[in-house]
Amino acid sequence: MKQSKIYLTIMGLLFVAFVIIFNIFPRSEYSELEKRELATFPELTAEKYWTGEFADSLSAWYSDTEPFRDLIMELSMMEKNWLALKTDGEENVTFHASTDGVDPEMDMEAEEVEPDFDPDAIAEYENNQTADDKAKVANHGIIIVGTGDKARALMAFGGSSKSGSGYAETCNRYKQVFPDVNIYCMVVPSAAAFYTPEKAKGFTREQLPTLKNIWSHLQGVKAVDIFTVLGEHAAEDIYLRTDHHWSPLGAYYAAQKFCEVAGVPFRDLNSYERRVVHGFVGTMYGYSKDISIKNAPEDFVYYVPQNIEYNTTYITYTINKNYQVTGEGKPHQGKFFCHFKDGSGGAYCTFMGGDTKLTVVRTGTKNGRRLIILKDSYGNALPGYLFYSFEEIHVIDARYFTKNMKNYVRENHITDILFANNIFKAVGGTYKSYIRFLEMAGGGSYAPATPKDASATDAHQTENKPAETTPAEPAKSAEPAIVEPINEEVI
């Protein structure tokens, strides 16, 4: 009887503690783990009350904003890891194929994409796991490989050898519209192409057949094969282990290959200053919800060009909660490289501070070559290696552009256009926004403009000088963990 009273007392105290925590303590507003703003308290209206919408929204807000949300989720992950079945000291394989919350850039919803996993291969792998090939599939079809400080998260790829032809046709369309402009197609493979253990390959499809299919459909567009060059450097840190992006070093090798195809100069890393953000844990921790990724932070290493004059002009977009553009700011100058403090999960936003802007870099390179990069977030790491190669670099994100592309190309005397997107975008449907850019209001037919007077851009300031105009207000980005800095000081 005494033990029963003690038990009931303990359970009662725990219940009271939970009531106090969940109803009195401040509610969470942002999840660093999930890299998103949490639900806001719903607006009460008569219509929402009687239809039940308010009650549903209130319930969603209450569960989404629990106090200490990230801590509770982390403890849950730790418990899951501790309780995982072990076989001869090896981790057992776990499977979570949910795609909720995956980055829109990584979402493959086109009809041409086949299922992500082979169930028979999964069963076979579970029965034949070895120390060298051990892996597990976490949330969102993410494969976790390695252990300790070498743990790596890989996004499984579900495309086929027939995927990507629509993306190639989009590139071809630009060549048809701009016959006098050099058009290039660079598709960035994901890390799974190079780091998936042999016995885990049943979880993800080969990416080279998809790339070859894209290249085979190009007409008048120059393919930039970075699959080969990245494979040659796979032993180096060309992809981030804890983030879905490649590393700046991987982008360096890709930029080198692009400049070779484009026939422009290129400088090796001796012309750059190496900078490091220590303790970086990227998006794959939040996507996979696997504690091993948090426990394996890495160095985010990037490279800043030296002894080259350049200035960066931004037009920053205002976007709504659905990442739709609702307005844009005035052109202003700012830093291209933004240094994040050690441990920041937003370090990939070193380049331009994120995606929600139109960026123009004017360099001291006087060769008449003016480049547009049509990109997703993978393309952010490329422009910094091209300051020695092009006179101007215009960076346009697939999700945010409000002008007519025909006018833009003509008015800015563009000579080269590079499509630089990850393979998930190439096999999905979101690349179709590039066609929409051609059809924006006020376009009409395209005709090459009179060659631009090179002397008009002779006056360049180095990016180390203070900007003469007011920095942009920080803008919300579609990239996880983005807090946009406004200068290059450590924040």
C-alpha cells in the first residue's frame, strides 16, 4: 500500500509538472531543429468559430508550440537511439519514408519520377548488413552512413534513366529564344551518387543515367559534366555531411569545369582566402531527426577571392509565408560573403545571405562576358569562383524573379546563361518557373541589343569598402536556418 501511494504521488507530481510546463511556460516560436517558424495563434472570427476552423487551428498551434520543443524532440531521438536493437555491435536498420517537411528543392513530384525505394533491396540489405556498409534510412528517405564524427546523411534519389528530359527542353527553349547567347546546362548530383555504400544502393537509384538522359536531349546547349570531376575528387570534402548541399570545395571544382567549357579564365585556390565556420550542423539533422547527425558537426570551409575588385548589388524580395514574392526593394550595395559564427546552422547562407534576392556582381575582369546563373540554392556557392572569369555575374533564383527575362537579357547585354540546379530540381517540375520568366509581362520578342560600352563599368569598388547605400532589411528565405546577416563581421 505504501509503495502504491508513493507511485501515485510521483505520477501526480509529474502530471502537475507537465500541466505547468505546457500551460504556463513561454511557448516556442521557432524550431532550430526543424529550421522553421512554428504556428502562430489563430485569429478568432465568427466564421472560423462556427465552421470549426478556429478549434482545429488552435489545436495545431498548441501542439506545434510546446515549450522546450527542440529539447523534447532531441530527448526523444536520444531515447530512440539508445533503445535501437543491436546485432554484434552494429546498428539495426530503421526505415522512415515520410516526405513531410522536406525542402521544396528536394521534392520530386513529377510524373517521370519513380518510387524512391526498392522494398526487396531494403529487406536484403537488412539481412546482410556489414561493418563497412552499415547504414540506416531515417525520416524523408534519408540514408545515414558512418558513425561518430564521420556520420553522413544522404538524400535518396528516385529518378530513372528517363527522367529530366523536361529540364533539358527548358534549357533548349532558352537557346531558341536567345540564339546569340551561350547556354549551359549544369546539373549537380547529390551526395548519394558518391557516398552510398554498396549494400545500401537499393535505397537510392543511380544518378548518372539521369544525367546522360538530360545531356542527350540538349540542342545547341553546352552540357557541363561535373559528375565526372566530382567523382575524381570524392575523397575530398566536396559535399557536406550534415547538410543537403554540396560544400564550397565541390562548387569550386564545378566552377572550374564550367569555365573550361565556357572558355574563360579561371584561378585556382591559391587566389582565395580560406575561411572556416566550426561546428556546423546543417539541414539534414532536422530532416532526418537522427541524433547521430547532430553529434557529428563539421567545418564549413569557404573561399574568398583576393586581389580582384568587385561590387555586389542586390534587389531583395519580400515574400509571404508561401514564399511568393509580394514586393521588392530598391537596388542597394552589400557584401557578397557573410561570415557566420561558429556553430551556426545557417552557414551555407555565407553566399549572398540567402536566396530571396536578385544579385549582380560587377568585377574588375574586362572581357565583355556577362553571365546569368539560373539556379536553386546549390548555385549559390558558384559565383564567388567566377569573379576572375566574367565581367558581370547576375544570380537569379528559380523561385524569385519578377522581371521579363527577354528584356533583362537584352538590357544587360548578357552573353552567357548557366542553368545550375541540383538533380532533384532537374527531375521535378519546379524548373518550369524558368519558362514563366520568359513570359512575364512586357516582354515581346527578343532582339540582341547594341554591344555595351565597356567603359560604362570601369569604376569598380572593392567589396572591402563600405557600401554607400543602406543595407537591405533581412528577408525570410526558403532555405532552412537562414538568418540573413547584413555585413561580413562575425555574428
